[in-house]
Amino acid sequence: MSNLFSSAAMAAGYAQSRPQVHAWVCERLREKTGVVDRALDIGCGAGISTAALARNARMRAGVEPNHAMLLHSATVAPGAHFVTGQAERLPFADASFEVVAAAGSLNYCELGPALAEIGRVLRTAGMLAVYDFSQGREFEDGPELLHWHGEFKRRYPSPEGKPFEAGGEPFAISLPYSAVRYSDYALTETNVAAAVGAGEPLEAIQTWCRETLADVFGGRVRKVIFRGYLAVKDRPAISEWERRA
């Protein structure tokens, strides 16, 4: 994965300020797979997505290539097991898991080798759950945040990535935010990490976000929409993806 995720600030932001979308997605996943014995979370970051699997699996493991991101994982997801490793070389035995989840992490992998490894560690009837969600760009009740977000991305452009579209079912979740809480969340986005890596002081970005968002939110808590998708695939479907990668 990119070194955008190698800083202590990013680890703290992911542990404390990322949107609580994962729990909703994992509830939908449980409806499809039931409760399983063992689940693996690939590219688990600070452990928020692993924590969300608590009602899906009796044993949860998270693998993350950037060791710094795991700094808060024991607090974020108590009882889960974490290891530093890469999706292309998973440090687990064959047929170890009934469910493998990947929340926005396959974008940063060499897809063919990663899918081969996922197929290897899944049990025969195992399932892969791929999901992701975009930045929260709009309010439920007005266009003000959408306008702000356009300026945010103009000032701090997103780094080039390798988009991975898995299809699946779309979803939209609305979550309540204050201006300060939304600013803290915005600072966890990869475009901010890229700006900091290019020499922009994090404090200056935080100041701009907080000052401009105060007017956008108008002193109120407002609901922000997060849009994404969830795709659940069996092992034959994973093999088909691997052939196309």
C-alpha cells in the first residue's frame, strides 16, 4: 500500500475520526453469510473495519501492510488479532477463513496475486466481501457541503490511484456531523495525506477546514451522505476476477 498510510497522524485519524460505515456494511454481510468461525480483514488500517466484524465471526484477524497504522488497533478492536503483512503474500495457512473482507484496500494491491491469495486462505464454501465508500460530499438537506468539497479537492487534489470496481449492491448512509467532527474526518482523507507529504503543514489544512466549515454547518449538526457498494463473491467468482486482473 501507499506510504500515505505510514504516519502516526493518519493512524490516529483512522482510529478516531473515520465514518462509522463499516458496522452498517457488516450487518448486511451477516445477512448473507451468517455468523462464521473465522474472518479476515485485508488492509484493516487502524482496525475500525475489523471491529465491525465482531458480530460476523467468533475469531477476527486483520492484516495491514503499514505497521504504523496498527498503533491503536488493540483499543479499536479488542479481542481481534492483527499482523503486519501484504495481501499479495498473506501470512496465513490454506483454507483458514470462511469470510475475507476488503474495505477499499484492493485499490492498493497487485490485484491478481492478491485475489490468488484470498482464494488460497478461503475455505471451500468461503466468501469474499469487497466494499468501499466515497467521501461524504453532501448534506441530506442542502448543497452547501457539496460546494465546499469542490474547493477542498481543488486545494488538495486526490492522488492517482488504481480504482477497483467490484459491482455489487449500492448503498447510501447518512451520518450526523458537526463542523469540528467533519473537519477531523476530512483530515483522514488521502488527498490531505498527499498534501502533507508534499510539504503542506497539517495544521494549516486543519485551520482552513475548521474555519470554512463553520459557516457551512452554521453551528448545527447536519447529516452527511456516504455512498458506496458491497459485493459478496464465492470462490469461483474470485477465480474469474483473478483471470481478468
